Amino acid sequence: MLVKLIRVVLGIVLGHGLLGPLITLVQESWFGGVGWYESPFGELLLAGFLSCVGAGIGAAVATAISRPTGRLAAVVMSVLIVIETTVLVITGKADGPLWLDFVAAASLIVAILVGAELILRLGRSPDRKSAGA
């Protein structure tokens, strides 16, 4: 039980720790800062898509580390996204329209869940796939 807990915590820390820098790399380094009022719509879409890819990668790492617990790491990472978005909105650090912040958070959560699901499905043995079908 303790080993599972350690794996989950380690997975969350490393997965979420990877998610943040990947999103920052996309939005700040590659696009020079992305904002609703400053960026063209196409740039917003591409940066949003690539940010979701970064979130999926972070979730995949978290799930691979904490695999025995299934989707727990992804669920906790999703809750962290909700908390972070709420804090950014409440403190006024989110500079776009409120709906955009909610859509961005929701898309990151979906990407996290998809990244976790991909790792879980890829990790299944062929015998388990045929038994479940």
C-alpha cells in the first residue's frame, strides 16, 4: 500500500512538474507569449493544441509511474488544473475572457485524461485485451 502511494505521489509530482514547463515552452518560448487580446486566432488554436499535447505527455508520465493505481494520478492532476485556474481567475492573473480560461482548463483536463488512458491501454497485455472484448 505504501509503495502504491509513493508511486502515485511521485507520478503526480513528476507528471505535473513536466506539464508546466512544456506548456510554458509552448506558450512563452515558441510563441513569445500567448494572450487573447495579443495573439491571432490561429496562433491561439495552435498554442492551445500544443499545450494540450504537453498536458497529455505529463499525464502519460504520471500514469506510467503510478500505473498500479490506474487513473488516480490523472484525476489528481485534473483537480490541480481546476485549482490553478480558479486561483488565476480570482487573483486577476488570467488576462483573457472568463470563458476562455474555463475552455483552456477543460481542454487541459481532457488532454490529461486522454494521455492517461493511452498509457493504460498501451500497457495492457494482449491476453487482457482479448478477455475484455
